Amino acid sequence: MTDKPGAPATLRNREPILEVLRIEMANCQSVLEIGSGTGQHAVFFGRELPWLSWQTSDRLENHDGINAWIAEASLPNVRRPLDLDVELVDSVPGEYCGVFSANTAHIMSFDAVICMFQLVGNALSADGLFCLYGPFNLNNDFTSESNRQFDASLKTRDPRMGIRDLAEIRVLASENDLVTEKTYAMPANNMLIVWKKTSTKRVKK
Ligand SMILES: C[S@@+](CC[C@H](N)C(=O)[O-])C[C@H]1O[C@@H](n2cnc3c(N)ncnc32)[C@H](O)[C@@H]1O
């Protein structure tokens, strides 16, 4: 059995995110999570929001850890991960009324973020919601000194990483028929943005 990985930030951000998802996903049945990471969010939200079927996904390297959390939680509504690299796959089987992703847009390259929005557009049913959590810039500027330092540390790791400007993210959303519904200010200079899919259009890479 794989040891369960732990990301301390998930313990800090999961309650505030839960309060948003409880509202936004109240009428949803099925959620696709992109970049499930450790799997900690999936089992926490799956337990707290039991009406949702929660489909985890990530690149293969994270599957053992996600599966370890899912096995321990033994929840009927949290599904084992799809092998999903947004740069390699532009659609997933089935349709979802919700897509959730946390802390991915600044880790992926901008090209991968473009791919993620295409995939989200293809995965959502009409009127489905995309909830994206993480740090974002506003008007091409950091919203805090800590975000500026975080961005610098990301770019040291990999120059393709970095905090995205909300305006450029909104362009990608619009190209995939996603309209901004709400912007929630979250603790620690993060945001949770909610978009609604306005069509049944599918985009191919
Ligand atoms: C900082 S972690 C966030 C994990 C988790 N969502 C959380 O908030 O704790 C970033 C995640 O993005 C995933 N990721 C990075 N590039 C990706 C890609 N091209 N396709 C899918 N997932 C990707 C990583 O594998 C990782 O799980």
C-alpha cells in the first residue's frame, strides 16, 4: 500500500473552498476534478458533498497517492483517477455538470492552461460550471507581496510556471463559451472563479 501523500495547503484552503462548492455545486450531480494532486481535496469534498459523483484525474505519476486516499476514505461517490494530462487529451468520456481545479493554472505552462480550458469546454454540459481556485493577478499586477514572491519562486523552478492574469484567463474562458458567473475572494490572496458553459459546442485541438 502506498503511503498517502500530504499537501499542508489543502488543510488550510479546503474549508473556504468547500463553502463555495456547497453553494455552486448544489444542483450538480457529477464533478470532474483536474489535477487532483494528492487526492486530499477529492476525499474531503466527496465526504462533505455526498450528492456529487467526484471524478478525480491527474497525470499518472500522482495516481498511486490519489488511490491511497480514495482507498482509505472508501466513499461511494469518489472515483479513481482518470489518466488526464490536459496537453495530451482534449476530451473525457461522458459529460459533467461541474469541473473543479485547484492550484493548477500557475503550475501548468500557459499552453497547458489553454488546453485545460478547451478540455473544460468539452467536458461540461450546457449550463455546467467550472470552478477554478488559486492565485491570480489583476491588471497585470500581483495582488500581494506574497504572491509576487511565490511567482518568483515558481519561475525559478520552471520559467513556464507563473501566476496568470485574470484578464488572459477570461479570454481563454470566452473562447470556450464560458462566461464569468462569480469571483470569490479567498483567504491568503487566492480567488475562486466560477464560469458557466453557455453552449453545447465542442472544440478539437
Ligand atoms: C500544485 S498541484 C495542485 C494539486 C491539488 N489540486 C491541490 O490543490 O492540492 C498542481 C497539479 O497540477 C497537475 N498538473 C500539472 N500539469 C498538468 C497537466 N498538463 N495536465 C493535468 N494536470 C496537470 C499536477 O500533476 C498537480 O497535481
